[in-house]
Amino acid sequence: MASDKTEIAPSTDMSRRNWLKSFSAGAGAIALTSCFDLGVKELHAAGLSTEHFPSATPNVHDGLIRLSSNENAFGPSKKAVSAMQGELYNLARYTDATVDVLAEKIAKQEGVSADQIVITNGSSPILFGYAEWIMENGGNLVTSMATYEGIPRGAEFMGANVNYVPLDSEMGFDLDAIEAAVTDDTTAVYICNPNNPTGKVVDPAKLNAFAKRVSKKTQVFIDEAYIEMSDAYPANVQSKLVAEGHNVVVCRTFSKIHAMAGQRLGYAIMPAAQAKEMGRKLRMGGVNYLALVAGMASMDDHANLTTMRSRIQTERSKLTAAAEFLGRPYAKKPQGNFIYIDTGMPHDQFAAKMKAKGIKVVGRTWPGFDSWSRISVGTPAETDACVTALKEVLA
Ligand SMILES: Cc1ncc(COP(=O)(O)O)c(C=O)c1O
């Protein structure tokens, strides 16, 4: 085993520098195929595997298929895992230099400048840091009902006022109503696109025009955690607004399409002065080195991202077909890796019935939607098991 370990590690400073250079030059994942093979064998020998790639975090936990947290059950890019394996022995240094390499890479991809990027351990620190920023800058947020709680709940917790505007008739963000709700006192507007839990995407031209107008009065924060899963990606992406100098923040995560929820990596794109201030506050102990390594390799694995988008679409359409078959109301044309369905019973009762069938669905609800539940897609076998359970529970 000892000799295998020596083989995996490109451990000299020189190899590390060259490796980082290869990323900044856009060369992508390094050639560590033999290391990858070694890792697969070892992990298989330990009995760890998922359908897409070996994993030490099984989708099945406590005997339940976990379709409750919008994780990506297909697992990360093989190139990302392979890149991490190759760097396992290079953990001695703090990561500021590597963070800068990733920032340059994101800047190139998004057409922004690197000083407009803040990179953190998952995007949650950005959401909570932003909630604090709201409090420090007037304490008034406008958002929609039934949206991701990170910023609104965080801001409320710190004492902010949150104006929750009703969803539109198709369960999407009602941009006209949100714009009408913005006052001189509004500190920020939070848009989640695609929205969690309804999965709705806002028309990109409409959102772009909205953000240009509204950001003259207040900052517009667009959470694009699931954007790469949307059918019209990259047309739905709004980071160009930041490049153009609008008062807009765009937030992303590697937890969703990149399937790295357990590794923690996320970033925000925002005006440079704010990014500097947020970066100082949020980076604190720095960002996990292996997450940076995996994130860069995953960004370069375009084939994996394309395949992932289509696999998620396939599984999502099984869930929407089940909702149609059962005649249950649901948020149509969902664009994330989940559906939002009216089960006709209190959400906790539905969750208990699904649990009895071996499926874990989201255990909480959103105010005003007590009979609605969010269900994430899984691997093909997991989604099929969920559809079978749904047909029994909701028949
Ligand atoms: C819309 C949205 N934003 C942000 C997050 C935070 O994810 P993470 O902290 O893993 O980046 C989530 C997690 O589910 C989410 O659904």
C-alpha cells in the first residue's frame, strides 16, 4: 500500500505549481487515469459504490432512499475525483493562492473580473453573510413566498423585515408584484432561479430587464444554485449583469449539478468593493483545498455536465409524469432536480407515508403550502422506487 500512496502523490512544489498552471491555462483535468483506477478498485473493495461513481456517502441512509435534500445522486465527475486523488498529499498549504486560481477560472467562464468573486465552503456562508449585510444596510428584504430560506430566514433571525410576495399563477416569482413591493427602504431583493422548492425559472429577458430597473433602487440577489440543470442553460445565466456594473449579486454552488454537496464549494459574483468586504468576512479560515481541486476539474468536464443535465431531466420527467398520472396539482415545467407537488394531505403525513415505503422526502413545508411537498430526483432505480411509492401513497 505504501508504494501505491507514493505513486498517487504529485507531491513536489514543482508538480503542484505545474498542476495549478495547467488549470489556469484552461488545460483542465490532469492525466491521472492510473490513480483513478487505483482509487476505484480500493473503494469497490471497501464495498462503497453508487450507480455513477463510488461514494462513501450512500444515497440510502437509515434504510431510506434520500430524496429530501436536492442532492445529486449521480455523484461527482470522475475527473474531479481523480484530480482530488492526485492531490491528497498536497494539503500542507493554506489555499489563498488556489482560491485565486479558481476565481480567475470562474471570471473567464462568466465574463466578469476575478475581484468580483467571493469563494466559500458551499454557498450557504454567502447566504448567511448576505443576511447580515442586509441587516447592516437597512434590514428590509423583498422576496417571494415559497422560496429558499437561507437569506430570508437568516435575515429575519437577525431582526430584518421580510416582505414575502405571493407566487404568480404558475408558482414562479411574480416579478411585477416584487417590483411593486420595492420601496425606498428596501435593502435587497432575493430571487431564486430556478426557485427551490417550485423549480420555476423566470424568463431570462424579463429577469434581465427587471434586474436592470430594480437594481437602480436596491440590490438584486439572484441565487442560481440549480441554473446548470435548467433546459435553457446557459441562456438563463445572469452574471453578465454584474460585469455590466449593475447592482446585482449572482450566487452559485458546486453542491448541485457538480454533485459536491459533501465537499463544500460555492461562490458569489458581486460588485468588487462588496466582494472584497464579504471575502474578508466569509473566507475566515479559508476554503477546502480538495474542494477547489475538484471544482476546477468538474468545471472542465463539460461532457459530464451535459450528461448530468440530461440524466436529471430524464428522472425529473418520471416524477412529473407520475404527478400527471395521479392527477395531482404540481408546479409545471420544473427546472431543478426536484418537483413540488400538492399531495392533498399535510406534508408531515405524506412524509410519514413515503417513509413507510422506504423513501425520504423533504420533511418541512413552506408557509401557505401545507399540503405541498418537494421530492428530489435520484438515480434511475431510486426515482423508479419513488414513483412506485407515490402511486401507492397518492392513489
Ligand atoms: C437555492 C439554494 N441555494 C443555496 C443552497 C445552499 O447550498 P450549499 O451551501 O450546499 O452551496 C441550496 C441548498 O439546497 C439551495 O437550494
